Amino acid sequence: METVAKKSSQREDEKLLKRLQNLGWKFYDADDYHPKENRLKMEKGIPLNDQDRIPWLCNLHDILLREVALGQHVVLACSALKKTYRDILIRGKVGAPLHYGESRKEEKPTEVQLLVIHLSGSFEVISGRLLQRKEHFMPPSLLQSQFDTLEPPSPPENFIQISVDKNLSEIIAVIMETLKIK
């Protein structure tokens, strides 16, 4: 699941979490896995860059891979803003861009099947929701940097787009229908 600034509120996450858990799915909030350095940087109002995000995304890929290997269905709430970030969630470090002068051994990536649920909305709507969010390390002042970084999913990526203008019940219904669970 991919969002800008985790557009879903804690209440939305909890409602979806309860429905998924009742159906045997696991729910992970990617924010829980940011290293301390990333959290401190965001608390200071400094946007994360690719070097900050890539190790975090690789860790999330490893979590997804572990769960899928155990036969577990998983939903990950994550601000995978760029296609490259979503590629890392699918392929791990093999999906990460190389830095100048680096080479990569030919290795077949262990891929995770990923459906991106892109929650889309205007800056104003999402900003209003962020202002209501309590006790989160990312201040609303970083929202513009998230919009600037965002590369909405597009074909051939496996995704659906849902407007955050819908009410919570409608959003959850679309997600559940897409996942073919009722």
C-alpha cells in the first residue's frame, strides 16, 4: 500500500487493520520501521532523500519476503513515493539504483508480488488531515516535499488509485474488493 505522507489517519489504519486481522492478513505500518536517524531528520523538518530511504525500503522488502515465504498475506502502509522505491519493495536491494562506480553481481532478485493502493488527494485535504494527526515524527511542514517527490504509479505497475475524498467505509470497501476479501 502506498501513500503520500501516509494519507490515512490512525483511525483509518486501525479500522482497516481490524478487518484484515479478522481475515488472517498481517498489517505493517512502514513508519514503525524507520531508523532513528530518519525519524530525527524528519522531526527537524528535513525531508528524507534516497540514501535515507533505500535501507529502510530494503528492510521492508525483507519483512514482506519473510511473511510471503510463510504463506502470510500482508498489507504494508508505506509512503513509497517513487517508482524506484516501489521497485525496491518488490526486488529488495537489487531494485535499488546503483551509485556511480558500483557494480552488481548478476543475481536473480527474490521478488514480492505487490499491489500498490495509491490514495490520492489534494494538498489541501491531506494537509488538513496531517494537522489533525497527533504524536507523529513527521511534521506537516514536510508535506510539500512529499508531493514534490511523488511519482504516482502508472502502467505497467500493479496498482489501483482511490481518492481520499471518499469516506472511510468506501475506501475500505474498495480495498477489500480489490483484494477479493469481504
